[in-house]
Amino acid sequence: MTTTYVVAQIRFTDEPSYRRYQAKFPQVFANSGGRVLAADESPRRLSGDWPFDKLVIMQFPDPGAADAFLESEAYREISKDRDAGAETVGVMVRGI
């Protein structure tokens, strides 16, 4: 098993839409097998340009669990509000 992290960098474009997504997220995520490690709307930039409003880090036991959550019908449904409310850059990375 390889611990897997999903990291999302978010820039709000329509905050009310994003907040609808955010309100539904905990219930949809609850049975994912993952954990939210960080969700910060005011991260401290240490260097370089960082044009985002929020950073989220989620941990999953393996890539399959992350994919199952991200591709689930429930998550795809609430993601409509995320997509309407924010520009998101997301990556999946293996733990060491």
C-alpha cells in the first residue's frame, strides 16, 4: 500500500458557488477512507508567486482509494459547484 496525497490549490472566482461545494464536502468525503490533513484559506507564502486563495491536502491509503473518491458520482455532483466557484490545480502524489 502506498499512501497517496491529493493536493489542491484553489483560486475563488465565484465564492457563493464554492461555499455550496464546501458545505457538502464533509458528508461526501466521510466514507472515502481518506483524511483531510490541511485546508487553509490563509497559508503563509514562504517564497515565489502563489496566486491562490486556499490550499487543501488530503491523504488516502493508496491511489485506488483516491481515484474512487474523486471519480465517485457523489463527488462529481458536488464538484459542479467547485468548478463554478473556483479555478483549481490538483495533483496526486505518492508518499515516501
